[in-house]
Amino acid sequence: MKRLAVQRTSTRWFQDQEVPHEDIDKALEVAMQSPSACNRQSYEYRLYDDQELIDEIASLAIGASGYKNNIPCLGVIVGKQRAYFNDRDKHVIYIDASLSAMSFQFALETQGLASCCINWPGIAENEQKMETLLDLDPDENVIMLMAIGYPDPDGMVPYSEKKPVESIRSY
């Protein structure tokens, strides 16, 4: 597992190659095994492989500005508040979706596919545009975007050294 975690990188340069839907579905089957509160799976993966639509969606996420034209498949993970009945649970969709997203990325990696989570900051104007573009229901929130594709062997991956375990844990 550690070898897989180290192998997986946030890839931003992809080959100009279509991503088979079957491979995405295999990765989603793994992602669906992730824990979620009361197994409600309060999220949905919306996947796009039309380049014009990818450009339009990725333009709203400032985290993809340098490589949005290089994304063969774009996932938008949408959380659904309707899965929970109390306002106290409003953050659970972020936990459920994030747990699923990491398993999804590992499953993609085992199939030779690469991915990169794309920053989705809380900019009200962009959120409203995304709601309209994706025809989101009032109780649906974009959790994150994810670029998916076959990694370009010549593409560079930025190196970010991980912190030592002692810096993130305490007993």
C-alpha cells in the first residue's frame, strides 16, 4: 500500500488519449468501497470527456489554469446534502467524498491512469456559474474536480517533500 501511495502523483500532463469508460467504472467500484457515514455514499462522480465542456468547467477552477487544455477526462465530485437530515451533518459530504476520491485515485493508478485533484476554492461567483453549468440541485455542492488520463512520460511532476510523521501526529 505504501508503494502505491508513493507511486501516485498529482499528474498535470497527460497523453492525448481517450480514457476508457470501463476503466473509470472499475476505479469507481473500488471508490464505492470507501467508508461513508451510514453507508449513504452522499456523492456522485460526474465525468466529462468533451474537450469544450472540460475547458469550460476547468476554467472555473483556478487550480487548473496552467494545464486545463491537457485534461482528457475531468471528474467533478458532487456532494448531496439530501443524504443527511440534520444541519449538524452538513460537512459529512466532504468527508464521504474525500475518502472515496482517494480510493478512486489509487484504483486509477493501478490501471496505469494518473490523476490530479484540482483546487475548488469557495468563490461565490464561480460556484454560481458551476451550479448553472452542471445543473446542480440546491442541495448539491461541488466537492472537488479531478483531472484523469494517461500520464505523459515526458511531463514533469512537481516534487513536494512530505513532512516527517512526527510533525503530523501526537500521542
